[in-house]
Amino acid sequence: MASFTITPLSPVLSRPFEVRIALERLANKFHVPAPNIRFSHGRKKGVYLKHEDTILIGPNAWNGLTNTFLHCMSHAIVHKVSTDQEFHGIRFLDTLWQVVLAHYGNPEQYSWYADHSVVFEYGRNKIRSQKMEWE
């Protein structure tokens, strides 16, 4: 996958319309149809429902609205472009990395530490290896 950056309205998404704009921009950048998105005011997690092609998310999501959206969007992209459906496998992790770069421009803005342990390890190791390359 190629590296690229999107300049969103704000890197931190706080309103549904901002999430919808980010969803469209990421779908266009990754050349996939945009999934549907539904907002639930009390929902404390986000999930990608592949059978409905829908991201279901709430403002109190476990990793913050922005990062939970990016995580779910990565699942949607993997589902649309790959037969590798391992839940948090290398295809997903590489896609999440590219989505984070596309959205933030800087992978350190994503809260890797608050994500699943395999995602945290991947992000931490990738950031460390890039810092060594930059030195």
C-alpha cells in the first residue's frame, strides 16, 4: 500500500458529520466503497458489522471516537480488499497503520496503548523501528 496523508477538518473527530467526512475521505484514498455508519449515543464501543457493511459507534467509544472509528474503518477496508479475515492479523495491522498515517500523518497520535494488546505491540514496535531509521 502506498503512503499518503489526508488533512481532515480536525485530527480529533467529535461530531458525526466529521466522522462521515473522514469515512468518505478514507474510502476514497483506499479505493473502497464507503461502509455505512450508525451512531449510538450510549455505545461504549465501536464495531464493524461485515454482514451489514456498517460501522456502529458511539461518542463514548473505548479508544475515543476518532481512534475507534479508525480501528473499525481498518476492519472495513480489510474486509473489502482481502480474503485474509484474521481478526487482528498482519493484514489488519498494516492497514490500520496506513489508515492512521492517512488520517493523522503521524502514527504517534493514535493511542496504540489503549487498543488490543496485539495492536499495541505492533504500533509500539513499528514506531520504534521507524525512529531508529530516522536517527
